[in-house]
Amino acid sequence: MIAVIIIIIMAVLLLAAAIYSVIHRDLLFAVLGTGIVSLILSLFFYLLQAPDVALTEAAIGIALTTIIFIITIRNTTRDEDEIIDKENEKL
Amino acid sequence: MQEEFNEIFLKYHDIISLGVYGTAIGLILIGLYAVLMKKNLVKIVIGLTIIDAGIHLLFIGIGYINGGTAPIFSPGYEDAAKRMVDPIPQALVLTAIVIGFAVTAVALSLVIRLYKHHHTAKIDQIKSLKW
């Protein structure tokens, strides 16, 4: 029964992190949301008897994808609607 | 811990498989919403990675067998092939994770090039036909 509760909590957290990363306006927080999605997804892979896939997802999904997204945000804008950045350019 | 999980997986298999499939389809739908409705290019790439995650979870959930063990042979467990989960979807997903990372990197480099040229990352403000 505890395993069922853990699975349900993980599923709710996974969907909540995905929705958070889609609707948040600050792109840096959205990218961190995708990192949380990858973390909980690797726990799912471990519980579904796929430890090699869990290791690969933990390494590539959490670390490398987040790093290349942060490099992109540094070279483009951080705000989704580009309001804050244009005000900063005026100042 | 793992054997206890296996016993409980046997008992509540319907609830768990429903939860895994539902989570995978929910992730695919959320990513599809982000790809179709968002204007910012970085948000669209985030939606693509979420669709990737949902498809990977769906494949691993399809390959799971009721009360199975990890597909690894080790000394003393030579008869484990009867209880193993399907290793083919796991190998496919292992390849698809790496390919998905490469696709994400290419898409983000295109986003950076578009931003450097048009000074915006919103697709409704990029109106020129060639660049």
C-alpha cells in the first residue's frame, strides 16, 4: 500500500512540475521545472525495473539539458513576454 | 525494499499501471499544449522535452511485466530470464534519451541564431520570409 501511495505522489509531482514549467513566465524557473520532471522520471524508471535507463536519464536529463537551456537563456531573454528586458534596455 | 515493492506491485498492479499510463499520457498532452499554444521559442523547446519524457515513460511502462526483475544476469541467478522485464523497450529508450538531448541542443542553437538576427524570441514577431 505504501508503494501505491509513493507512486501516486510521484505521478502528481511529475504532472505538477510539468505544468509549472509550462505556465511559469520566468524562463529560468521553467527550466528548473524540467529538471524536476527528469528527476522524478528517473525514480519512475528505477521502480519500473530499468536501472540503466534511470542512470542515463539522471545524468543527461538533469545535468546536461538544464545546462544547455541555461546557456540559451543567457544568450537570449529570461522573461517569456520580453517586458522586463525591454524596460532594462530603456534604462 | 525492491522485493517488497515487487510483491506490492503484484497486488495493486491495475492501479499502478493505470497511474503510469495516465502520467505518461498527461505529460504528452501538457507538452503538446506548450508546443501549440506558447509564443516563446524557448518555451516550445521545453514542450518538446516534456513530450520526450512522456514517450519514454510510456515505453518503459509497456515493457514492464507484472512482478518482474531488472534484465541483468548475475552469478547465482541464472534462471532469472523467466522473471525479467522486457529489455527491448529499455534499450530503445536508452538510445532515445541521447538522441533527444542532441535534438534539443540543435533546436536551442537555432533559437540563439534567430534571437541574434531578429532581437526577439517570440514567433509572432518574426515575420521575414528569409534570414
